Amino acid sequence: MIPTIKNMDVENKKVLVRVDFNVPMNDGDITEDERITAVIPTINFLLEKNAKIILMSHLGRPEGQVIEKLKMDKVAKKLSELLDKKVIKLDDCIGQEVREKINKMKSKEIILLENLRFHAEEENNDEKFAKKLASLADVYVNDAFSNSHRNHASMTTITKFLPSCAGLLLEKEVKALSFVMKNPEKPFIAIIGGAKPDKIEVIRNLLRFVDKIIIGGVLANTFLKAMGANIGKSKFDPESVNDAKSLLLQSGGKIILPIDLFVAKSLERGENSRVVKINKITDDCMIGDIGPDTIALYKKTLKGAKTVVWSGPIGAFEFEKFSEGTNEIALFLSGLKAKVIIGGGDSAVAIKQLGLESEITYISTGGGAFLQFLSGKKLPAINALEESAS
């Protein structure tokens, strides 16, 4: 059982909240603030309790170096705008100066620490670093579900040194995903796309209780390769081909793959793009998207579903010419009378770009964490919270 902020004494306390403000940026400007807005309920809860709120996060991959464009200043500014309240941003996350400023905090003040990953000790899960972070506060709150698959100092080891609990976002994520995994209404269909090879393990776990798994994206290329199909110059994961072949044999027909594809000589330029059957792909082609017959097949598979989980785009969604498959599936899901759970990343982007958020049961903030949860593995940070309460 995960302890939550609702049953933790945070009144007038210094509360250190691990959030995930790893937001997409372009030329230093935040392009998507969903991960910031997602933790506002927890911040408001703490404000009502007159807490002194200390927020900490990573941004990007600085690998232990201070990188100007990855400083948290723009994030602090955006959060201030969203809350209509001043957020004080500090120049480090540990040290004497940080400690002094935190010790002078008044109730309901909000401080945002500098990028945790400017210290290599964060990703190295260094115990001394975790202890220094813990020394800043009275209570630790994890509200970073999307980073909870990481065994980092601010996610796991810190729970050894402070009373620890889940924030409102983390609690909501775990409840939503646990319900789907434990009590899915049938038929239960999963859509797994994207490129990451770790999705093979997700498929292996899902096959035990889903009715069908629709495969798309680069992952579909890997499965087509496993079937012996020519995929031309298309991306695939060579290390997963044997696993894909094994899963196809074990699936009992549950795995649904493309039957036609949208190909081109160059995905970026869309050169010589055309629809072909899977046995007509030539050596000079790259697969960009599913074809119209596959879109129809996937919709037919989804029709009548009562529970749907979707993670990862169906095609090369980043190129407009190859976004039709992903968009068509997103639109179809929005009209289903089913519980539809969307993982983070491009699947969520597709839903939002089409303005379909209100038609979807739940959109997770997690990408990798969402997948690891679906694969049946315990997330290290959630495990750490449970152990801290025992």
C-alpha cells in the first residue's frame, strides 16, 4: 500500500516534492506544459496546509554538467504564471546557500531547486546526495510518476531519510493503471506502437490477459522482419527479432500486424510515397505508416472493445505525411464506448492535437513508467514508497 499525501502530516511543514518538469523546449521556450499543470493539485493541497513547498526536478540530460539552456528558470516562470503566485528559483539543489534560503521560508512559499541532473550523483543514485536533499525538508512527496521507473537518488534512496508519500498525481496514475490491469472489462485490446525494444516485455505480459494486441510503428517492422518479410531500409530492432518470432508463435493469433503499408524512399522528404502490400516492399523503401486496409483492419479489431490501452504512435507520426494511421486510430478511439487509457509521448500528443482529450478516459503523464507498469514490473520509486511505510 502506497502512503499518500492525504494521510501524511504536512501542516506547516517543509515539504520536498519530487516533480517531473522535464518539459519539451524549443529555443529555450516551453512548448508543452502538461507535466507542470499535472502537479498543480498537489501544490494547491500543500498551500491549503500552510506548507513550505520545495519542488525539485530534472530537465534534459546534462549528465552532471551545468548547461545554461537546461536551467529551471523558464519552468519557474511558467509555474508562477499558472499558479498566479511567485515561485522562487534557486541556483542549486544542495549546499549551504540553498539550506539558508529554505530555512527562511514562510508558510505557503514555493521554491524550485535547480536541475537535479547538474549533479551526476542524482542518476548514480548516490546515497550521500539523497541525504543532502532530504536534509532540506521534513517530509518527502513523490509526484513524478513519469520518472518513477528510474532508480535515482531523488526518486528512491531519499525515502530512507524522510517520512515519504505519494502526491495526488502519482496516486491518480497508480489507481487508474492498477484498475485497468486488475479489472479490465472485456474485450480488452492493447495498441502498442513506437520504437523502443523494451515494449517486447510489455507485449509478453499483456498477452496473458488481453484479447488482441495491435502492433504499429517501428515495433511492427520488427515483427514483420520476424515473419520473414522484406522491410527494405526501415528501422527495426535486430535484438528483438527472435523474441518477436517467439511471441508470434505463442500468441494464438492475438497479435494483429499491418497488411499494407505507406512507404517512401525518404520519410523526411516523402519521396516516391505509395501504399503497398507487405509482400511488395522493395529494398529501397522505408515504412512510414500503415495503409488504408490496415487502418480498416485495426478499426474492425477495436470495434466492440470495452477496454483499450494505447502506447506509441502507429507510424512515423513526426512527419505529417505519415501521421494518418495514428490520427485515424485516435479519432476512432474517441468514439468508442470503452475505457481508453493512453500512455504518454506521441500517443498523447496525437489525442491533444486533435482536441480529443475530453473523449478519452485517462491520459497518463508517463511514457517509460507507463510501459514498465504495463509490463508487470514494480516501478523502483513506487516500491521505495511502499518499503518506507513498512
